Amino acid sequence: MFEWVKSFASPRQLSQAGVLGMNRRNFDVISKYNPRRLYPLVDDKVKTKELANKIGINTPHLIGKIEYQHEAKNILELIGNRHEFVIKPAQGSGGKGVLVIRDYRDGVFTTASGRTIGYHEVYQHISNILSGLYSLGGKYDTAIIEELVHFSDIFKDYSYQGVPDVRVIVYKGYPALAMTRLPTKASGGRANLHQGAIGVGLDIRTGRALRGVCRDMPVTRQPDTGADLMKIEVPFWREHLMIGALAYEMTGLGYLGADIVLDAERGPMMLELNARPGLAIQIANGIGLVECLREIDNHYPEGLSAPQRVDFVLNKRAK
Amino acid sequence: MLKKLASVRGILSILLLLSIVYAAYGIYYKVSYWGFHFTPRQSANIWTIEAHISFEPTGEPIKVALTTPRSSDAFKILEENVVAEGYKTSKNKEESRLVLTSAPKVDKQDIYYKIMLFDNIDTRGKIKADAPKAPKQPIFDEQRLAAAKQLLQLAQKQDGDAVSQIIRLLNEEPLQPAVQAYLPVKSTQQIMVEIITDLLSLKGIPSRTARGFRLEESKKALSPDLMIEAYIDGLWKIYDIKTGKKGLPDNFVLFQRGGQSLIDVEGGENSVIKFSVLKSITSSMKLAGRRAELFDQQRNFQYSIYNLPLAQQNTLKWLSIFPLAILVIVLMRNVIGLQTMGTFTPMLLAMSLVKTGFWPGLLCFAIIMVLGLSIRFLMSKFNLLLVPRISAVVIFVILIMQFLTVIGYQLEFNIAQSAVFFPIIIMSWIIERASITWEEDGALNACREIVFSLIVAIATYFVISSEYIRHIMFAFNELNLVILFIVMLLGTYTGYRLMELKRFRPLVKS
């Protein structure tokens, strides 16, 4: 009984650690810096992609989109002679409804997990997306088909199937916290922490691993491959941060999460933006967000361009 | 940033304070003017007493005086009317007598007097009365005085207090010789009361006659029963003159207290008075209008929800518990931090539980969920489109409910019959959501969502299932305004949620 009580922190301890709680995030941060009218820019991945390309952010190429049920049968035409692609809902969140086809030959589709499915299942999936199964509030949605990312080899040992990504929290245009999310067997190849993926906090100046967390518990090794998580050092770190900084310019959202994947050939690419990024990143970094945000509020200059902001963060002296 | 926050909170706090003051006043007003109770006692006794007076005129001017009940804290006269053609009526307020006068008449006269009384049971035996004058000593000759004193001594061997002792002695079976000698051969209630009064006066206890009616369904025409009231310790206490039992018997309404004759007829003879009594039980809410009339507060009442037809009132009563349920949901989500399926789904579940009863409801919910989820899993193999698939689940849920109800009826197992109270669409959505969460996030997350939803539903259930709380929220609906501002204030709560204290525990610096 006493042990159980001990597993709770006191509110004072958390506030000393600068932890940002859900209520405070919603009331003090999101409702202040993220006007609701800006949400459609990030909720619809087609729109996000168009905007990103305009401002010069790299994203996976769009193969095509399907808006209406009767178009779903055109899927094979859209794919043409490609052998790999991803189908995802334009308004999905948390990686829901993403179907990764890594091999398509002779009418047989092989998914990321190695399962083979037929045309009907693909058709079914698209149909589900269109009828709003994965979108917020069950709204009718658009299915987008885009290029498969060939994620960089450096993550190979750290993730079990799926696509590992880097999440950067950007506050007022300044990258504040970052982590990489590594799919595990338990997470079913998905890079979602609440499904059991590993989060590894990254030093915002260097992209080096700080500490790992899985289901809110500290970890140092990837459970499926045994790789040492502390050796992670994300290359092209400046480019990662640039995507985050530019996302602020592009959307105007004062508080956002940018999900970035590292393609082996094309470098860091933005997958999606999130106007309500989760708070688990604090645990992965061992750093409370409140202090980060306060420091940016008080000590970071205003009116800098995106590259200047990134340089400011990179050149910041380590504490 | 902080200033703005403080001002929002400040405004809401002031509004909350105002609403509390308003609610407090509203409660005070309803209790004192409309007679609302804090307890959900549903009924209040209303007595309709009709007196039928008949007599033959003697040819002289007629004057009929009838003692009527006095309005007091214990009695509220709701309606009073007289049917007496050709009579002038007046009321002697001081003596509480109705006086009817008329010129000489020839034919047999019939006068009807009807009164509706509200018997305020709560105040019975609690109202302090001023001490009456010392009782007049009866005028006895020496022999009778000695006999009376002997009786008083004999009485002390009986059970009960002084009054009960005397009454019991006089009603003993068989009577002791001394008592038998003291009592007249043929005794009536009136004579008994007089004897008891005399004996009590000898002991120095003031007493008075009380007339009332014992309600018996079969008897329509009654003559009043007599009881005796004795003044003890500042209160008038009533005794049955046959058994000596203290307190009013059930189904007994007091009509008149104190001396005076019940009826005096001048200019008539062979006067007969017959009473009929009807007891009706009305909700105390219904009575409120009448009470409002008494206090001249009618307009306020007319525009309140308690003046609506009963069916609407019942609907509103059901609705007025919602705000409290919503408050529970807000607390569970924003202060405790439980993630549930849909925001108000747990509340709707709790509402169903109220209708089905707790355990039967939970069992039914479990059966529907298990059957529904298994069917949903089988169905996921068919790869149906979304809308037809959910529709199919809805139909399955309906079929399960039909099945449960029929089986429950045949096995005389009432539990299963409560299945019909669960909202079909909500149940279908829970099944659909659970199965999707199951497929995407794993069984663990799906079960956790269901369990959290149930926890919140059960917590909500315990708040709204209490008859007491339901009554308070309806009778004093101003409280809903208070809840509104509490909920809005919670909307500015930026502290940690209880679950976060555990979740972010690893971040605590040691």
C-alpha cells in the first residue's frame, strides 16, 4: 500500500522538475499559441505537404490521392509500376490507418510486417480511410498514396520493422526538445509510444541520445535487437532542426511537434505536423517542458529567421 | 499572460460566489414558502373532511355555529367551502367557529361544510405551547372526591405515564370494583373524556378534548372520535381514551382541539352532524402550489418547473441530475486523468445503470459487450465497409437485447430483462471503438479503455443513483447554476492530473 503511494510524485515535486501537465499544456500553451483556425493546415496531410513543398521542406513524394469511394478502384492505375508505397489517411493521427506496402508484384502486396495481402484488402483499407474510420470525429477523409521512405541504415539496429522517426517540439519557432521514436515488436512496428514504441530523448544541440524510455519506464537497450540505445547519434541534425523551425514559419503554430524521418537518399523529410504533441517527450528527455518554454520566453531573441534560430539553439552553451 | 488568467479565474470565482448566494437564497425561499423538504419523502397527507349538518327548523331565526379546525403550524387549511343556500356565513376567527345565519325556514335543512387539510406530520408533538391556566378543580361531593383519590392511587400501579395510567385503569378488563363503582352504568366517549379530565385536574394536569376522525375506507359517515390532550412539559400530548396510548394513531386526523361544543344550532332541533373523511396522498411538490398561495407567493410558483404537468416534471427531474453527472465526468477526466471512450459515454452508461439497477446492469453490460465483441471479431473477417459494419453491430446489439429479454422472462431471471435500457447506439459504438482499439493498440489498451470507462460510469452511477441527491438537485435546481460555474472554473485548472503524478514520477529530481 505504502509502496503504491510512493509511485506517485507530489505536485510540488513535479512542478520543481518543470513538468508540463496536460491541463496546463492545453490551457497555457496550446490555447494561447495555437489558434484553432490554423489546425486545418496540419490536420490535413495533403495541405501540409503542399505548404511544406512551397517553403522548401522535404516530404515524401505524393503518388496520388483518392477522395471518393468510386475512385478507390483506380488504385492500381495510380500505383502504376511502382513496387513500394504507403497508403495513409490525410487526416489521421497517431499513425492510425497507415498501410506500408514494401513489395507489390503480380497482384500480391507485401506489408511492412511481411504479411501478404490481396487487392481486396488494399481496396478495403482505402474504403475504410474514405469513410472516416481513422480521422478525427469520423469525418469523411481522403486517402493519400505516397512514396515509401527508405529509412537510413543508422536506425536499422534500433527498430523492429516500421519507420523510426524523430519528433521535434518547436516553441515560438525554436526547437525545444527532441526525441526519436523506435518501433518495437510490442508496438507492432509502429512508432507510437503508447503502443509500446521506445522513445529516446535527444540532446537538442547535438542529436545524441540522452536516455530511453519504454511504456514510461527507463530502458537502455532495444528489447528486440539488443542494440545500445545510448549510442544513437542522429546525423543531419541541423537539417532536422531546420524542418522544425521552418514548420513554424509555414503554419504559424507557436507550439508544434514535427515528425521527421531520415531517408537514406533524400535526407530528413517531414512526415507530419502535430498541433497537440504529447507530453511523453519529457520523460524520454528527463527534462520538464516548463523550464524549456520559460527559457525560450525569457532569454531567446525574437524576430530571427529560421536558420538564425536553429544556429542560436545549436550554439547555445551546454548547461 | 498570468494577469489574463487571473482575471478569467477572478470573474468565474465571483460568478460562482454569486451563484452560491443565489442558490442559498433559493433554497431558503423554497423551504420556507413552498414547504420543500431536503429529504425525498414523496408524499404528504391531505385530508378532505366533509361535514353534513341537518336539522329541522323550529320557525325561529336560525343560527348555526360550527367549530372548525384552526390553521396552525401543524395544520394548513388548503381549501374551505360551505354549501348553504340562503345563509349568511361569517367566521369568528378568534374562536375558529363558522357562523351561519338565516331568516326562519320551514323545510328540513342540509348544510355542507367541506375542508381540505394538510396535516404536517413533521411538526407533530414538536410545537411548544404556552402553559394553560391551572385546571379548574372539579366540583365533587366528599364521597366522590374520596373515590376519585382512591382511583388515582390505584392508577399508579398501571403502566405508562400519569395520563396513560388513569386511562388504562378506567379501561381495564375486567374493571376493578372501585373503578366500576365510580363509572356510570352506560358510558359514552363524551362521559369518559369528562371523567378523565376531572381526574387529571385533581392531579393538577391541564387537559382538553380533541375531536378527530379515524379513517376507515368502508365507513362514509362518521361521528368524530374523542381523544384527550394533556399538557405535559410544555407540549400538548395526545392520548387515546381507550388504550391510553400516547400519540396520534395512524390514519387519524384531528379536527378540533379544546373545549367548545362541536356544533350549536339555534332555531332548529334534532340536529345531526355527520362527517366523511377522505385521505389522499399527494406529492409534497404538488402541495407546494397550495402553500405558495397561503403565503401570497403564487406568481413565483406559477413560473417554476414545479407547476408543470407531472410528466414534464419527471423529465426535468431526470435532466436536472445531468449537471452533477457531468461534473463527475469533468473531475474524472481533468483532475483524475482517466481516459475514457468518448467524453459522455460513461455518463450514459451510468444513466442506464440507474434504470437497470447496479448488478443486473453490469452483468447485462458485460454480456452485451462479450457477445458483441465476439461477433464484431468474426465480422472483421468479412471486411465490410464502415457504415454497414457499424449498422450490422447495431442490429446485433438489438438482437442480443431481444434474446436476453426473452430468455430472462422465460427463466424468470429479471436481471436479463434490464438489457433494453442500454442505449443501443452507444453500446454499438463502444463495441466498434473497442474492437478497433483492440486491433490497433492491442488488447491491453482496449481493455484499459473499457475498464476506465466503467470506473467513471460506476462513480457517476453512485452519485446519481441516490434518491436523496436526485431529489435535492430537482427540488433545489438553483444548484445547477453552482455546478455550471464549478465546471467552468475547472476549465481553468492547470494543475497536474492525478494520473500524471504517477506517469511523470521518473522526472522527479532526486
